[in-house]
Amino acid sequence: MAADAKQLPSVFDPAAFRTFRFLSRELDAHGHVTLRYALDEEISFVERFALPIDGPLSESERERVDGLLSLLHWVAGVSYFKSAAPLEVSCESGAPTPAVATLLEALYSEGLGELAYTNALSELPRPAFPRAQRPTAAASERRADPLERILVPVGGGKDSAVALEIIRRSGRELSLFSVGNAPPIARTVAAAGLPHLIARRHLDPGLAQLNRAGALNGHVPITAIVSCVALITAALGGFDAVAMANERSASAGNLSWDGIEVNHQFSKGLSAERLLAAAAAEVGTGVRLFSILRPASELAIARAFARMQAYHGAFTSCNAIFRIDPELRATSWCCDCPKCRFVFLALAPFLSPEQLCEVFGCDLLDDESQFAGFALLTATGGHKPFECVGEEQESIAAIRLLAEDERWNGRAVVRRLIAEVLPQQAPDAGRPETVLALSDEHEVPDALMGDVRALLGA
């Protein structure tokens, strides 16, 4: 039966389902994508995307991106698979090729690590995907450098602003991309003054009802889904690459469980980036995928962003506002969540209290009730929160910098962090010069590294 409000069960038992099925996928001439899935023979789902295209797509254009369409179909299915996390998957629209299957087995297991942990599952989902024959070498060739046209996804936070400015500095043609156009995205695009391609995503409306009826619910590897939509948009639009804004810190997990490091940001991490890039290369079209910010820590990105005043009134990184009221999605800062605290802490060494209060509307580091939340960013009192926050070492480094900053070291929370958190750290923990240094672990093309160093260096 279809996943609609009239036919769905009022009580949903995840254990009652054995197989998640990938049924079919279509891309029509108007850029409308239809992806179909099912749980056993009982519940079906339909997800839709509207891609940003200039005009009707020819049959040959649609055939050219069929590999990326299949990749999007498989990756986006994780949103529905997680409702029951059954033992088996059935690829009825064709089996994935080897690199794609490897990616999917990571996304549908480690990518759901937080969901499994927070729902107290007995173990991590580990579905095995079939493998089709590897495609011919010609189908998986990657375009050679130089890169001339680059698509940069933006989410409305500080990272995407820094990413697009690095690409702008390189002199290459760029356009911005997003799935949806939330207020901070629109403000960032306006501040950047660059062309903007907007895709629209429509989840099956029955999924929310299943969640209320008892389906498993929680975090999914959303960045992988957005990346796939960006890749197919780039291929249709004649772009050479998609440059993501995922930083080095995204690779660091939150805690260990069931033999893995559970990472809220799994699909933002370097391992997932490499798996997705390999999968995209295997299915063809030649569009490259990499993260332009991968060499840098969040703290280094915050230092660069602090110099970009044009974006200070545009960006928002708070996710809690959306959970409180979807109509307010990312329109402001809640000032009482891990993400708000981390962004405030990361920017504080590079901005004055007055400047940060203008952005957030209050001084989080002078509010005693916020101390435990800030301490948790260093894993003091528990594990790093399940949010898009930096490594514990970065938070320690930020506190060390604030301890030497007369503008900040008298603030109530800063005083306590200095007195109660820093003494628990090893002398070499969170050394600012180490945290701010760029890493060699990345897939940024050599031709762009000079621009990365210029904006993310001291």
C-alpha cells in the first residue's frame, strides 16, 4: 500500500519488516525526479526532486546522467530504510556497481550509527548490497584538470561562505547550489552576488506519519543525499566539479559503539567523501567531487570567516530552531544548543564581544547557565554532542586563546572554563598552532590549494 495518510498503519512495528526494496527511478524532460521504494509488500514510498534546469532535457541528456540518477536513488533511500532498518535490501531497478555498493554499505551502516545508538538498537544495521559488473573504463573516466566551472553547495552557515570565497578567489566560474532556499541560504547568496541553482526535495508525506506511529527515527547521512543532487545538477549544467564545504573536523566521531566510531557528521567526513567520489566516478559523467575546506579545522574556518563581514548578518548555523518550529528554519539563533555554543566559541577568539553579540543577540560566554554546555564541547562531563560541532581539541584551543584575550577572559563562562576545564587537559592538548594548521589529508585539486592557503592561513 502507498505511504499516504489514509492507508498507513496507526501502529508501526519496525521488527515486522524484512526487506527494503528499491523499485524504480525516473527523470523526465522537465527535470522532475521520481524515486520509488517499499518495505516488503506492505508499504511503498515515493520521493520527488525538482532539478534546476534551463529547458527541456533531451533523451540523450537524460541517458547521460542515468548513472548519477541511480546513485541518487540508492543514496536517498536511506531516509526510508531507517524507518525499520530491515535485515535485507532488494535492488529491483538493477544492482549497484562495486564502488557504489561499497558506499551504500557504509551509509546504511555507519551512516546510521547515531540513529542506531539513540534508538537503543541491539546492533548497527549492516545490509549487504548486491554488486553488478564493474562498468567499462570509458564510463568511469574523470575529466582532467584544469577545472573551469565549479558548483558550490551552500547551506547558509559560515563554512559555505568561506568555501565559495575560496573558489571565487581562484578566478574560476562558479555558481551556488542548494536543496531548498531557507532564509540563511538566500541571505548568503545575496551577500555573495552569484548565480544560484535551487533544487527542491519532496519527501513522501507518509514518512512523518510512520514516525509518529513508531518507526525508527533520527539522524540520516543527509550530506550524501545533497551531494548526489548537486552532482546530477552539475552534470546537467555542464559543470566540471562540485566543491563541498566539509571541514577536517567532520571526520571526528562522537563515541565508540558496536565496533564503530559513531559520528553525527559521518557523510561529511573524508572517508565518506572518498567513497562517494569513487562511486560518482564509477557511474560516469566526469564531474569531480571534493571538499574545498577539508584541510582545515572549524577553528581555522572561523578565523577566515571572521574577516568576511559581508556574511556576518547573513549566516545561521542553528539547527534547533527548525526542530522548535519548522516555519522558523534557520532564521535565527536559539542560543541554547550545542551548535550555537560551538559557533560562538569558535568565533570568539577572532571577534570582539560586541561583534558577536550583534550576530547572536546575546553573550553566551557571560551566561553562567551555559557553562555545562560549553564544557561538553571538550567532552568534559560526557561525550561530544550529536551535532555539527568541531573536535574537542578545537574547543580546548579556543578556550586557550580566550584565556589570553583581555576582551574575553573576564566573562563568567570563560573564567570557569579556564579554572575547571583547562586543568583537566594535557599540557599539549588543544595547542592553537596545531589546531589552526592545515592538514595534508584531503582531495583538493593542486590547482586550488594556493587559494585554500591564502584564505585559511594566518
